[in-house]
Amino acid sequence: MRPENYRPVKHPPSHEYELYFGPNHPGIEGNYAIRVRLKGDVIIEAIADGGYLHRGFEKIMEERLWIQNVALVPRICVPDPVPMEETYSRAVEMIGGLEVPVRAQWIRVMLLEMSRICAHLFTFGGNAATIGLYTNMFWGVTMRDYFLDLFEEVTGARIYHMFITPGGVRRDLPEGFLGRLGNLLDELERRMPEFEDLFFESAVVINRASGIGIISQEQALSWGVTGPNLRACDLPIDLRRDDPYLVYPELEFDVVTVEGGDALARMMARRGEVIQSIRILRQIIARLPSIGGAIRSPLPNPLAWNLPVGEAYARTESSKGETAFYIVSDGGPRPYRVHVRGPSSMHAVQVLEKLLIGARIEDIAQIMFSLDACPPEVDR
Amino acid sequence: MSIPAKLNDVLHEMPGIKVRMMNERRVRVDLSPDTLPALLEILKGRLGYCHLSAISCVDWVQTDQFELVYHVWSHMLKTMVSAHIFISRQPGQFISVYDIHAPAGFFERDIHEMFGVHFEGAPNLNKFILTSWGGPPPMLKSFNTREYVEKTFDWVQYSPDWLKDIEAKGGGID
Amino acid sequence: MSDKLPVIEDQPEICRSVDAGERSVWTRVMNRFADHCRARSLFVLHYCTGCGAIELPPTITSRFDMERVGVSPMVTPRQADILLITGYLSIKTLKRVILSYEQMQSPKYVIGFGSCTINGGMYWNSYATVKRLDQYIPADLFIAGCMPRPEAVQQVLLKLMEDIDAGKANGWQDYYNNYDRYLGNQQALFGESWHTPTDVIAEAKHYGYLADGTMGRHTDLLLKRADYALDRVPEDYPERGKNERRLP
């Protein structure tokens, strides 16, 4: 019952205001900004503003040799660099007609899956931090760091590996590496229930993340959503299955789908992917020792290496979605044109702008992190 | 390695089309710019080519043309069609396909920014990345990034003692 | 232009380099004590300007844990001491970095993280990234490498503490002393209309670091644009009158 003297409050027109969210803001992923127009604390318009991480990759790659670009490509996506190397190398192999030895293909799949686990653990941490669960961030980042140690053992670098080259990989695995990887996977599996308690089944997360940023199936398909975000709309679409590359057809894994399409479903899809990645890695640990042979097909002198005229479009399922490279060669020692299709170029711009409408201001960070948008690959 | 029959039928309805199988799951299609929107529409309507993976632009200086490549993927046929068209470089103008594929909005905006191609009917061609850039579209082949850098920025003069020794002997890092 | 300005004419004695030896012993002792305390509680501004930011979470969280030596992240520039430039700076980011830097309270310290802040690094021929960080804001320390490891980040933060304790990390004083040079470099990149909402000259005066290099040809251009500078604009200034400034 309203009291008799109740009068609805009329907000003055100035109640609508504009806010520049980011780039120097802990709630934004990376160096990115969103201009939001608000009514109270509800967003009525959002405009993504990127370009803070623009380095002109596509331009400077045209100025470098084919082999020099291997050092450049992982820098396009910072949290998940291996799919970039893999996609670039595969596109170059397509143009040059290079065969990748079987052992190198297995090693590449191993690195791709390790990178996927790293990126997802990092996202769990970041996502939890946006709703104030800092313990999860500490655990997720630390767990990821053990994987980085293994990366360092194989490739010599923690973040930017530059390990996958056209025609194979740089080096073979060190002695006893697969055993150490197995131990780490045991450790991760042992800790998964703790992550469940802390994050996936936490009342805070469920209350905050469910029901926000909902994408329906039709919207997901028409907006160009890819990767775990698409599978969180209960659509079993995965490039590893649909457009297989490397040795994925020989590996057993499920395409994880989750119903709902909201921020929580997207995190659950990632959780399922970590478990599937562990499953894939276990198969690799079992089978890799029996696969011998070279790890690299012989290349000509890489400093004087002209690829034949041609073009190729290579795609990889990264932890963020569909990563693709379109490369054109005019027969010279350098690429004529490289086009990078970062998966987040859809998620962080058009999808985010649409999802934010009607959301509340405190959910911006949650929605952005649940999409796992990666600004460096939007800006390139 | 052959093109799925359904796809082959649909593609050959287009006048003046050249079809080439690039690999198992990728078909390259060359056609005239006027028929491209119709092709995308038919592919989407009949064969489920609903995922626009990317639009790539290539600047061909010698022929004075822009090449636009539309990569569409069908979740049904599990095949990718890359439609290549060539447009003249001088007006640098084409029709937006935003009403067929929504992701085109981002790619067209990007191409407009990087190459200066104007897409008629695109929802938003405002600058996204290069908001504080006053120069020509940087991805054009005529723009020399190295020259621009030499002109705009300074370098740290790096001459440690060990390098001076080497340079005295006629060596160096240049 | 500058001969019209009463501020400069009225106080010519301020416009010279401040000699550290001139200060009283008491001030020096107090500063030494303040530096010693300052070095033990540092807050790093949470701004991921580039890819180097990916190595900060491991540095801050439980694996390497910088908090045990007294370094912690801080979300607002006004309460932060250290600005970590984590990697390459695109021109668009550099503007925001300068704004953030000027919002920070002195004393403030800048660390250039990775090779790209030193000389462009990997992106040396890119049209979009800035090649030398120290041309635009004063950097106290650099870490070479791409990308530097968390141990390197720890090392540089410990070195910075040492430097602060010894009174050697004074890039912020250099910014006040040579503001005209820094502003000139910024204007060369962003155009002559570039200005920030911070009155750096007044700050320099407040901290006592007004020197010959603080004002000059480039700061004169600010008078035309910056709102705070209207204070000093004479009544007969053609474009905007003095009264216009006092808006509610």
C-alpha cells in the first residue's frame, strides 16, 4: 500500500549521464574503454572504444620475412599466444605446401591444449576478481604459473614462446617432460573441486553471474559469436571437430555445451573445456612416446625463402573463439598481406555493445570478462 | 576432393563465376562485385552459410584494385566459401553486407579505417582504432610506415664501450 | 607572448634552477627521512598499458607475492606512487598515460617495462607505437627484455626502493624542471592544441621545482587552450575573456 501523500519522483533530464568506462579501470579487461550512457545505474547505450593496443601488426608483418613474423604473431593475443603461432604457421604451410611431421603435430596439439588451460585459468581468476573473490584470482593465476613453468621448459619462454614455426616445431621435448606434465595434470584435477567450491558453486558467483548478458541461440549465430561463448548457448560447434586440423581427429574429446547463454553458462563452458583439455593431454601423454620421427620438415635458408604465389585461410579454435589468418603471397620473401581475425573482434565490440544495453553498471566487468574479450587482438 | 553437389549447383547459378577447390573444406569463388550480395544471400538461405568468418581486403597496386574476400562458413555443410571480388581503387566503394551478416559491421568499419574503402549502407563507419591518427589509411601500400617512423620519432643513441671497440676494428651492428 | 604574462614578470627570482645545496640542513634531513619511509610503502597503479601486464598478476599474487616487500596494486592514479608502463605505448594510450601520470601525487615514479619502452623494441617500424618513453614522461628505471620475467619485475621494484631510499629516483622533479621540453615532445606528437587539465606549472611552484626549463615556448601555447591558464590571461586577450572562466 502506498501512503496517501505518495508522489512519484520525477527525475530531471540530467538523470541520464554519460560515463567513460576505462581504459585505466580495474574492471576492464586489458587496455580498453567503453563509453556508456546511463539512466540511474542502468545502461541505455554502450559504445566500445578500442585502439589503445594498436601496433599495426598487419602493416609491419608485410615488412618482415616469413620466418621473422613467427616472432611477431604470438604478441597479437597476450593471454593465449599459441593458437596465433599455430594459425600463422599453418597458413604459411598451406601456401608453401609444407608437410608437418606427425610428431610435430602431436607436440603442437599438446601446446595448444596447455595454452587453452592457461588462458581459462587466467579468466577464472580475472572473472572472480571482478566480483570481489580475490582468493580465486590468487589460485587461478598460481595454477597457471605452473603451466608456464612447463612452457618455459619446452620453449624457453613463459609467455611468448615463438616455438611453432612453419613446417614443425623448434625443438623436441626435453627428457621426462611428459611425466612432469602428467603430475601437474593430477595436481590440477585434485584442485578442481576446490575451484568448484570457491567459484562455480559459490552463492556469490551464482547470484551475480546468472541471468546477466544473456545471448540466445539465434543472436549468437547472427552476431558471429564463436568459441566457448557460442557453446554456452547450447550449440555444439567447435572447429576442432567441424574443421579439424593437426591430429584432432585422432583424439577423443567432448564438445562441451551448456544451456543458458548467460555469464555463468559461459564460465561453466570454460570449466568443461579445462576438463576436456586435461583429457586430451592425457591421451597425448600416453601416445606421444610411441610416435617417433622428425619434428620439423626441412626448410630452405629462412633468410632467403620465397613462398610461391598463393593465398590461404587458416582457422584455429583458441580459448577465445575462432582465430583466423588470411595470408596472401606474391612470391616474394615477405607476405603481401596478412589479415588477422581475432576472435574477440566480434565479442568485444558488437556483441558487448548489444549485451550491455539494459545491464547495470556493476555488471559491465562481469559481462566483459565472461565473454573473455581480449583487447590486443581486437586492436592488433 | 570434390565440391559438395548442393554447393556446386548453387554456385553455378551465379553468372560468370569461377569455382576452385583450395583444399578439403575450402572453396574459392571468383565473381563480379554486383553478384556478391546475391551469392551471400542464396548461400545463407539455402545452404546455411550463416557464419561470416571474416572480410579481408588486399590492396593491389599494380592493377589499381582492391580485392575483397568474404569468408563464409556453413555449420551444415562444414565447408568454407571464400568469395573474391575486385573493385576499382579510385572511388574505392562497395555495398555493405551488414543486412545479410551482422559481423560485417566490424570488418567493414575496420577496412574503411585501414584502407579507406567506403561501404554504402554500413551502420557505423566511425573511426575505432585510429582515432588520433591524421595521416592516410595506413594499410595502403603507398603508405610507408618506416619512413613515417623515421620522420616522427627519435631513437636512443646506443654506443656502449664494447661496440666502440668493434667499430674501431671496422665492425658494427648496422 | 611570455612578456605579456604578469606571473613571469612579477616573480623572476623563481625562474632559475633550484640548487639542492641551498636548502637548509633541516629540510634535507626531513627529506631523507621521508624518502626512507616512502620506499617502504609503494602502490603500483593498476593500468595495463600493454602486453607486459600479463606478468603482473603472477608478480602480485601468491607465487611471487610482491606484497611481502611492501608493493601493492592501487586502482586510482591519485593514490598511486608507481606508474608501470607495461610495454609498448600506442599514441592513443600515451595520451591517457600522461593524463594518469599528471594526476598522480608527487613524488611519483615511472618504470618502463620491456624493450618497447626503451627504443620501440619489436615494434620499431610500427607507425602506431611510441618509440622512446622517456621523451614524453620521465622514466626512473627500465627493464629490458620481451617479456621481462616476474623476477625481473621484482628486481626492478627492489631497485626502485633502493633508489628512493637514496634519493636518486627523482624523475618527477625532472618533469617539473623541464616541463617545457616534455610538453614540446608531446605537442610534436599530438598537435599544438594538446593540453591536460593539470596545471603542472603551479604544481612545480608548489613543490619548489620551478626552473628555467619549466616554462618556455611550448607552455606558452597552453595559455590559449587550457582552462586553468585563463587565470593568467590578460583582460584584453582576444579570444576568451577572463570572466568566462568562472562558470558554476
